[in-house]
Amino acid sequence: MPVVDLSLVFFSPPFKTKRDRLPHEDFTKLFEGLKAAGMSLQEREGIEEELAELRGMYEPYVRSLSNYLRLSVPHWVPKESLTDNWQTSAWEKRQATEKGGEEEKGDSLHFS
């Protein structure tokens, strides 16, 4: 696993925590979102636990590297809907968000 190799290069041992990056509610949102996007997923008993086991093999290394490199590890499921950079510019109004509202960019020539 490359993340393990990078941890070795940076002398950054794995860091375990009790905080779960993918709690049950987020797993359900992720699973349903992937299905809604057209992915063919197996719905069977124990799939969430299998994913947790796989994540347990690499996430301690990701946490360690994120701490060493001073980077945050994002949530599996975004906490809020954001507009992507390609959807706007400093000189245009932002496009509608998923929530149905419209975000606007000011008339300024600078990003704020």
C-alpha cells in the first residue's frame, strides 16, 4: 500500500483513534448516493463491517501522514453542499447549488 510506504519514508508511524470517519449515518448516505448515481452495489449483510475492516488497514497511516504533512483528511460525505471552482469565476454569478438556492459572487475583481 503506497500510504504505508510513505509513512515509512517520513518516519511517521500509524496513528489509531477511536473517532470513526465513516459513522453509520454517513455510510448510509454514501451508499445511497452511489446507488443514485448509477453504481451497481451489493446489498448484503456485513458490507459496512467489511469496509470498516479495509479502512482499518490504511486509515491509521493516512491519519499519521495527514498530521505529519499538516493536511486535513476530508469526511467521506461532505457536511454541506459547495459549489465547485469550475462552476464560477470572480467575474460571474455562481450557478445554482444543489439546495436550489443561488450563490452570488460580488462585482469585485478579486476572489473573496
